[in-house]
Amino acid sequence: MAGTGRLARFAAGTVALAGLVGSSVAAGATASSAAQRAQALRTVQVGVLPIADVAPLYLGMEKGFFAQEGLKVVPHALQGGAAVASAVVGGSLQFGFGATANLILAKSHNLPIEFVANGDEAAASPAKAWSGILVAKGSSITSIKQLAGKTVAANATEGENQLALDTLLARNHVNPSSVKVVVLGFPEMPAALASHQVDAVTEVEPFVSAIEAQGGKMISPLFEGMQKSMIVAGYFANTKLISSDPSLVKSFVTAINRSEDYAQAHPAEAAAVIPTYTKIPASVAEKMNLPAWGSVVHTDSILLQEKLMRQFGWMTTTVPISQLVWSGADR
């Protein structure tokens, strides 16, 4: 009987050991396959700006939308759309996030880039505006008409913010040339406004909320004042990449479109990701108005902006929409 007991215990131990070995092998195989999948992902360099607009990109990375398309995204936060465009044209970045006006102007100068996906849009109503013309606490400026002769910050000359500013000035019977526009990065604007280096700023979230937290006031929505639901920015690529590697472009567009739609449907998650790539506290991010996101590129909005740019003398030629927006983009 004693021998039988030892035999039973030996058999039980053998089974347990076999189970442990099997589990270890399975775990090793899982880890190995995960590592292989990670190694199989294709790395893409994407130029972005440190603003709320690009939250879907970071959210899509967290959710695995890009990995599911075989991509590993490496975002590069640059200070302006011109720097992003230069890097995309030069080939150091595969994709970039940039304003609609910047892309139109670039195409009018024959730069080889095209929109491949929507970036973000103005809110559907001024009450939900995530962009604005703001003044400092205690400023005597309360209306757009009072900006005549003043100094206003924009993130670029002849860019999206200035286009909206000039449009609003003209609508309020103020000559845009009477306003001095100075270039400042979005993160620099709150401090410049508070120190009275400028009289007003054209700002976007998360910095609109930062200025308002300091007592600043919005005298007018910016993009929402120009055109509700207008396409403010998009993701673009070099036309050479589009023609030479269409599968990569399609994979990226599929993932970013999914990310855009997910962010729009899950605003709390989109707000939560903003502090991970900006210096805005979570307590501020969760209260701010978010950009509108979606997978459709609204070409009518692009054409309207091109028309305004010609009216203001920024460009003299007309750029066909077929040269501005990739044929595979959702419209």
C-alpha cells in the first residue's frame, strides 16, 4: 500500500509538472507571438501639433486601431503647420496634421502634398466653440470691431487662424490690414496675452480653457464664427508616397478614420487622452469644448476657404479639389 501511495503521489506530481510546463510553454508562445506581431508592425512618423485637435490620433493608438492595421505610429509634436509640411515634403515624416488653409496655399505653390483624411471640424454651434478670439482679463476690448489698430496673435501668417480672423474682421466692417498679426505658437499665446504683449489671440483648445481660467474672455468664436462645421484641418501625405505605397496610405486612413469616429462618439475618452501629450491638467481637459471629429472630408468647406483666400489676395490661382484631396479619402 505504501508503494501504491508513493506511486500515486509521483503520478500526481508528474501531472502537475506537466501542467506547469504546458502553461509555461503556452505563455512563452503567446509572448513570442506578441513580440512577433510587434516586430511586424510598420512604423510611421506623423507630424502633429500639441493641441486638442489631434486627440483621436493618440486615442486610436491607445485603442489599438493602428496596430490592427499593421502600423506603429510615432507622433512628432512640432510648433507649426509649416514645419510639419516641410517634414512631409522632405520625406522625414510619412503623414502630417495641418490646417486646411495651409494645405491650399501649399498646393497653390505646387508642393506635392494632398489631404488623405479629415482632421477636425468647427463646432456645429458657437455655444460649443473650441476656438476663439480672446482678450486678457480686464481688457477694454469687447467686440471684433474694436480690434482695428490692435495687435493679434495667430499661429501662422496666412494660415487657418488668420483666415478666420480676416473673415470675421471683414464681416464686421473692419479692414483686415488695419490689424497687426504677429506669429506665436499656440502654447505661447496665453502668456503673451497675460503680459500684454498682444491685445488679443486667435486660440484653440486646450489653450482657450487655459486663458479663460486666467480670467481672459472670448469676444468671438473663431472657426465657428467663420463657418459652422467647417473642416479646420486634416491629415496629409506626400503625393510621391501616395502613388508609391498606396497600401500604407490606405491602412493609415482606415485607422485614423476609425479613431476620428470613435473620439466623436466617446468624448470623455478623447478628453482624457489630451493631458497625455499636452501640459493641460485632466481637470481642465474634461471641461473643455472639444473639436468635432469625423471621417468625412467636406470638400465644399475646402472650396469656400479657397474662395476666401483668393478674395483676400493670398493666392491668385484656383486649385482643383482633385489635387487637394486624395481620391481614396472619404467624402
